[in-house]
Amino acid sequence: MTANTTSSEQSLQDYLDQGLRGMWYPVLASWEVGNNPVGITRLEQQIVVWRDGEGQIHALEDRCPHRGARLSMGWNLGDRIACWYHGVEVGGDGTVKDVPAVDRCPLVGQKCLRSYPAKEAYGAVFLYFGVTADEAPAELTFPQELADEASYSNFLCTASWDCNYQYALENVMDPMHGTYLHSSSHSMAEGDRKADMGLEPTDSGFIFKKNGQIGVNFDWVEFGSSGAYWMRLSIPYKKRFGPGGHFWIIGMVVPEDKDHCRVFFWRIRKVKDWQRDMWRFMYRNRLESLHWDVLEQDRIVLENMAPNARGREYLYQHDVGLSRLRRLMQKEAQKQLATLREREAAQ
């Protein structure tokens, strides 16, 4: 919600366009957070992110409680951040720690800002966006291809796209586009250009797949919800692309605002020992640019969709996966809006 909009005034689609809450999102690559505070916009919320002296991540509203200056323009003091404007110091929990310009200032000790639970995993910074500010964070678990670091090796790729995050999610939930949009790529030129599609439920979501064709192209995708929304797929790789069998991708998307998002893709192979070293060398030297070419094709199409494209669609059988995802997200948005309205009514 924007600052001037209450949940009772907000439509379901507006809420979805801003981004679902009640989950973890990757917001930055770990390497992007160094000694200086970083200001970001995620789910239309302005946030400052920084590391303390122990390397731990902290995240707050990017707003000084004194006059509203951006804390991301200030100084990193370790467990707190100091505003550039007047030096007000705010801790990682959102509590004012010091107002150096005034003795015994009543602002000291007050919790004035929203803080965001933060953690790092697999090269990314994750923040928890609760439906309400005081909500305890959900447990966050990851697919095996990320969690089993002894057996799998990954590279994180992240980029900002000028489209709503729902377009990016739905793009991955559409295996059939690979046969056409990516037909000239190094890995998706094979297989039938027609397919009958099917859904298969899982413990954390569902699989959407081509019936009768597996292990040829981008033939299936899994959607899962385990503290965060993620998508998993595999693409068969020829032996000349190095050891490790199928090429795995785990994807996540975080909204920035209604018209921009940030995509995160972990590119993974099952390799150990010397094969891991070979795979990582080949990826950096030969394969990475090819993968970026594929992502660029997705980005160009999504950034140039017709105005209100999702409101004027004619869906067919290949779109069952994204339709299922839309219904799931709409149901969750209704639940979250109801929670917010109950909270407002009780105040």
C-alpha cells in the first residue's frame, strides 16, 4: 500500500501489483552490500540495508524519524546508522539510539521505524515482508539443488527488469515459450513445437509439464512456496558443455514497484571435486554470456508487452500453469487484505 491508501480502499489487483507479503524475498546480491548503506525500493517500500562490524545484515525504513531524510545517505556505525542531515542515530531494530545535537532528547529509546528480518543465503540478501509490521517471519527453506551445497554448485545471476513482477513469474511458468522465443539458443532448439500440458501437485506447490516430452528442452517447471515463492526447472545439456548432467535453474522475483522488478536466477549443476572446478571455469569463460543472451530475450519481450496486456488475453491450454499460479496468488492476496482490514477495524 502507498502511504495514503488504506487496505479498505485498495483493490485486490492493486495489492497484487505491489507484491504479496507474508514471505521472504531476495532483495540484493550479497556482494552489493559493503561498508556503505544501500537504499533500495522493494514492494514499493523504501528500505536502507547495511552490514554491521560482524558482517550481519540490517534493514530499516529508509527515513530518518527526525525530518524524513534518507538514512541510506548517512553513515554506517555498525549496529546503527546515522543520518547525514542532523546525525540522528537509529539501531537495526528501528529504535533511536542517540540524538547528538540535543541533551536528553525524548526521541532516544523510541522505536520509530519498521525493521525487516534479514538473512543471507546462497549469495543473496533476503528480507521478510510481513503482512503486518509486527509479524514473526516464516521459516525459509530452499530446494535441494540450493540446499545441498556439497553435491551442487551454483552461480547467482540477478537483474532489474522494467515490468511488473507477475510478468516475470508467469514467464517462467510457461515452458512452451522456450521452443519459440529461445529457439536459437545453445540449449533450447530441440523438441516438438506442439505439446499437451499437464499439472501435477506437490507438497509445496505444483509441477507444470509437457506430457510425453521430458529431458529434451525446457519441458517442465515447478512452483513452490516454502517461506518464499520459487520456481525450479532443468534443461538437458550436451556433454560439450561440461560435467554435471542437467542444468538446473532456481528462480525468484521481487517487486520493486508496480512497473519494475528484480529477478534472481541460480544456475546450478550437480558436480563435485575436479568436475566442480571444471564446471565453474567453463561457466565463467564460455557459458555465462550464452545464458545472459537467453535472459535478455525474456526481458525484451516482457518490457515491451502491450499496455494492460494481462487484461486483454485469450488464454489456451498451454497457459494452465500460469492460470493456476494466478488463482493461488489471488487467494493469498484476499487473505492478506482481510487481515489488514481486520487490523484497521480494531484500531
